[in-house]
Amino acid sequence: MRDTRQHAHQLIDRMPETQLNGLVRFLETIVDPVATALRDAPPDDEPETDEEKTAVAEAKRWLRDNGGKGVPHAEAVRRLALE
């Protein structure tokens, strides 16, 4: 495996600078396809529904009324019975 890694490094070192960006994007896709998909996903351009606006307002009110502190992760897991 070490020989393969060294060979890959040697090939990269021989590549013209103009091709490195494409290679990096390709390698990122192989190494972390989820992050690549998120990076390349189109922006959410759907308008916010009245129901979503109400839910956000309620969440902000809840945070304000609770001193700006959310629910700790361990507590959320307990409440949702995920353990």
C-alpha cells in the first residue's frame, strides 16, 4: 500500500497546476461523498410556509423564555428515548 500511496504522490507532483483543482474535487468525492453532495446541493429556494414560520416563531419564543439555552444533547436523547 505504501508504494501505491507514494506512486500517487509522485503522479500528483507531476501534474500541471491547472489540473490540481479538478483532482482535489474528485478525491474529496471519493473520501467524503456526503460532504461533497451537501456542498454541491442547490440552495433551498422554496418559500417558507406559514406553518414553518409559526414553528420557527414558537422555537424562538421557547429559547427566549428558557434563557437562550437549548436542550443539551443527552437530555434530548433521553426525551426521545433514543438510548
